[in-house]
Amino acid sequence: MLNNALQGVRVLLVDDHAVVRLGFRLLLEGRGAEVVGEADCGESAVYLYAETSPDVVVMDVSMPGIGGLAALERLMVWEAKGKVLMLSAHHDEIVPVRALKLGARGYLCKRASPDEFLRAVGEVVRGHRYLDAELAQVVALAQLSGSTNPVEALTEKELVVFLKLAEGSSVNDVAAAFCLSPSTVGTHLYHIKQKLNLQNAAELTLLAVRSGLIES
């Protein structure tokens, strides 16, 4: 890859770890890109997107507040043609499919090499889809085998609520993050438990871990 392969590309970085953002910034600037903003949560990402109008957004899935998926959904409402590359530390077939359906142009595991990260950004900037080979294999095998994860039955809103609760957030925390009433979140939780046949928060977290959506 040429050193200036991303020359002039304006990037918004969204990740709650400052060291991770620094690493991405150094890689991108080394290829000629310009980082026009950095955010550490989904809410800030939406605000900065409107303020900076970047060519591409590089955004983590797991973050405080509304998280990456909900932020992606809001960005797509703001700009339907926005180009977003989602990143995740987890290998699962559920979130990548949901992210692509919501409008993400690419999805990459954080364990990817620096060269693959830069290649993914370049593909997304050019309007192409990018799904790293390892994740693509997981998604394809799940579809070919006909195996279905029960989490797939959740709606988009239920999924983001499920992820937040599985990570340890309380109903009130989730309500505050999404500007919902605690009773509305409680209703989502009721439907989640019904669909997934879960009894309590411990079972909810265990299912998320077994599904590869969060770490134990």
C-alpha cells in the first residue's frame, strides 16, 4: 500500500480507549488521512459527525452510553450515505449482520493487522463493503449450518438494550443512556426474557458470553 493511499481522507475516530484511538490515528495519518475528531462514546460520535462531516467513521461497537450500534443507527438517520467502519473485539455472527443491516459499510475485528485495518478504511471510503475474512467465515458457517442463535430473535432496540444489560448496566443506566423511561426499558427487558427464555440478569449475561457478544 502506498504511504499516501488515504491522502486527504477525513476520519472520525470513535473508541472509549484513548490509547486505541492514538494507535488508529498514527496508522491513518501515516497514510495521509486527517483525523478530524475523536469521540469516546456514541453520543459524542453523533454530535461530532454533524460538526465535522467526515468522509468515514471508524467506530467501536462496545462503548459507554448508547454504544456503537445505537450510534450507528442515529448516524444513518442523520446521513443515510454515511460511511462507517465498525470495529469489535468479539467474534460473533449476530452483531456484524445487524451492523451491516443498519448501514455500516464495513466490519472488522480489532485483532486484525494494521495493514488490514488500513485496507478496510480504504475500501469503505471508496464505497465498498468490507467484512474481514475471519468474521465472514463465522457468519457464512452459521448460515450454512442452519444454526440459529436465540439472540437473533431480538429487535434492533432489544439487542442494544440486551447488550447494555449483559455488560452490567442497570435498567436506570440504560434508560438514561437512551433517553427512555425506566418502565420502557423494563418492557424491553420483559420481552427479551420472554424471547430468550431467561429468568434473571445472570442468565442474560451468560447467554451474551456464550454467544461471543461480550467477554466473561
